[in-house]
Amino acid sequence: MMGLSGFMDFVRTQGVVGLAVGFILGGAISKVVTALVTDIINPLLGVVLGAAGGLKAASLNIGGVAILWGDFLSVTIDFLVIALVVYYGVRVLGLEKLDKKKDASF
């Protein structure tokens, strides 16, 4: 049983459980934000910018090449909203204070 106790010590000292919970919550938040951007923000921006098929379908055709600027803008908005949610979520919950440096005594 020596291996199991070593593993449990690793989990406790490295915060693996907290990392796993953060990873799962991050995935859930990402899905909610993607739905917000895809279903609400993009259609509104599509109407404002005059993109008939929605913002993701907006493109600029030069010769035989289509530059999909609408899709790029959509992904950028998605990233910015996720970054803001994470930043303010950490600030509001006070999680930045939980990650203290470990004492590096040898």
C-alpha cells in the first residue's frame, strides 16, 4: 500500500483535485459562453454589420479567395468573453488568494 499513500500525498500537495474541478468548470463555462456568443451576440452583430447569413458567414471575396473575417471576429469575441468571465470570476470569488507559494525549504 506504499504506492497508494504516495499517490494520495501527491494529490494533496499538488492540488490535483482542484485542478480537475477547475478543468471541468472551465469546460462548462466555455460551452455557456460559446452559446451566448453564437446565439445572441453574433446575430445582433450580423444585423448591425449587415451580414445576411449571420456574423460567422460574413466574408470578403478577393478573386477566388474568401476571407472569413466574420468567423475570425466571432472566435475573437468568444475568447474575450471567456477571458472576462474567468478574470471576474476569480476576482469576485477571491480565488487569487488561495494560490499561495509553497515554502521551498530543502
